[in-house]
Amino acid sequence: MKVLGIESSCDETAAAVVADGRIVQSSVVASQVDIHRPYDGVVPELASRQHLRAVVPVVSRALAEAGIGSNQLDGVAVTRGPGLIGALLVGFSFAKAYAWALGLPWVGIDHLEAHIHSVFLGDDPPPFPFVALMVSGGHTCLYHVTGPTAMTPMGQTRDDAAGEAFDKVAKMLALGYPGGVVIDRLAAEGDPAKVAFPRPFLNRDTFDFSFSGLKSAVRRHLETHPAPSEKEMADIAASFQEAVVDVLAAKAVAACRRQDCRHLALVGGVAANRRLRHRLSADARSHGIAVHIPHPALCGDNAAMVAAAGFHRLAAGERAPLDEDVFSRHPTRSA
Ligand code: KG4
Ligand code: ZN
């Protein structure tokens, strides 16, 4: 079954063709980073306008790269939320119209469920059940995943997401946007033990996270140590990153042990972080837990993961009504 996936929840317009939820036949991602860089963050109205310009060419390219025509598609899956409403609406309305015109079944997909499916697109998919650590710009959550559409939340961030903290700290250090990847690079040159930043919630008996105190600790450090040298900047980046990684790795391993689960998936934009990939793999291995991490290209927002999640829902007979709407936040969650 070939599914066309479409993603437009934030600042990437993406389309992909995936067979049977596993085989990526094409994955096209048009990034808007250059448009938002002068503003040090995503400007929602500019994002919506750029999605409008990009959606048709991106879908055409995804079909061309998969070497198929639209008549060879079996269904359409599109991100429904959470995300920026105006941005979501572009991909969602396009997908509805496209599926209706072609007489194809279609479904709206939760962006977080899609990220979890990115782990099935590589060479090392986990067996069910597994624990998933989802770390992105908008979310930091742990799930117990027992089936392709069965994901029980175990914990989530009470304030900033991990990626948001990376982006804000990068901004404080004047490293530009997007910040996560720059901190990743700079931290490799620094000493992670140089500044003793707090490890929020590390010793609390909860699977929730909190990163806003850590972000404030970096701000206070910069106030008391102004005009850092290049070496000091690298030390701050490395020490901040180590604090985030310590908390994420400890909670993820504890969540696996709580569920008596031997498989852990790391997904979301922050899963591209080299230190996190390394530490989580090492820590989990020492507890007999196998870690499954998608290729970095599939960690950030893409449409292949949307198509993969959509395959299971379409195959189970799920169909979205034409009056279905997008959503900006989960009604039951605060972050
Ligand atoms: O999943 P994603 O592409 O979009 C959301 O759903 O939010 O995640 C984007 C986040 C951004 O905060 C970005 O700074 C972070 O992922 N990120 C990284 C790295 N690459 C992207 N954070 C740390 N290290 C990286 N290498
Ligand atoms: Zn995402």
C-alpha cells in the first residue's frame, strides 16, 4: 500500500511516498530556515505563506522521485496537529482536496505519533512493546508504545521542551537560529563538566521533565560571567547540553525499567543530537536495553513519518470526514 504523506505543521513543507509504513520511496523536505533566520525564530504568517508556495511543487517532486503517478497512490496521510494553525491548514486543506479529487481515502495524523513512526523507517525498527522518548522543539514526552496506534503517555515536560531550551540558550549565546544543531557542534569543543548547571527533576519520582529552570541558570551564568571567550562559550554549550542529556537519558532508562521493557526508541528533532544519541545508547546498553534511533535526516520534521503512521490507520479502515479540522494543541495536554 503506497501512502502519500504531507507535513506542514511548522517551518518545513514536506511530502513523501512510503510503501507499507516502512519503505521510503521518496521524502522531500523544503526547509524555510532562511526565511525565518533574520527573526531568530519561526514567524507563523511567513510560514503559512511559504507553505502555500511550496506545497504543490513539493508533492509533485515526491511523486516524481518515487517514480509513480498519483493514480498509483492508495491513500493520503496529513499532519493534523499540534502545530501552527495557519501552517497546518495549508497542508491539511491541500490533502483533503487532493484525496477527494482522486477518490482516495485519507487520514489526519497526530504529529507526535508520526515522529514515533520515524523509527520504523530505518534498518533497526524496534519490536512492540517499546518505550519512546520524543524530544522536539515543541514536545518532550515519554510513551509506552504497545502497537502502531497504541501509545500511552508516561510523562511530559511541564514547561519548555528540550529543543526549545536548546534554541533559547543558542539565542542567549548569540549563536543564531536554529540553535540545536549549533550547540551540538560547539559543545563538541567544550568541557561538559566546566559549569555545574542543575539537572531538573532528575531525582524526582516522575517521568515529567522541566527545562525552564536550566535555561534560567544559563541566563544567570551569563549575567555573572559576561562577554565569554570562544572557549568559555563552548564550555557553557557543553555543560548545558550535558545537563539536558543527563536528565533525558536517566528518565528514559527509568521508564524502560518501570515497564520492564528492553527496547527504547529516540525520536524527534533533538534525536539528531550526537551527544544524546551516544549517551542514551551507552546508558541503555549497560541496563540491557536496545536503543533504536532513526537516521538524523528522519529525526526532524518530514512527511515519510506521517505516511508511515497513516498506513496503519488507513489499513485498519480509518477514514477522516471532509469536515475534519486541524488543532494547535492536544486538548488533554498542557505542553
Ligand atoms: O521535531 P522537530 O524538527 O520540530 C518540532 O516538531 O518541534 O524539532 C526541532 C527541534 C529544534 O528545537 C531544534 O533546535 C532541535 O530540534 N534540534 C537539535 C538538533 N537538531 C535539531 N537539538 C539538539 N541537537 C541537534 N543536533
Ligand atoms: Zn516535529
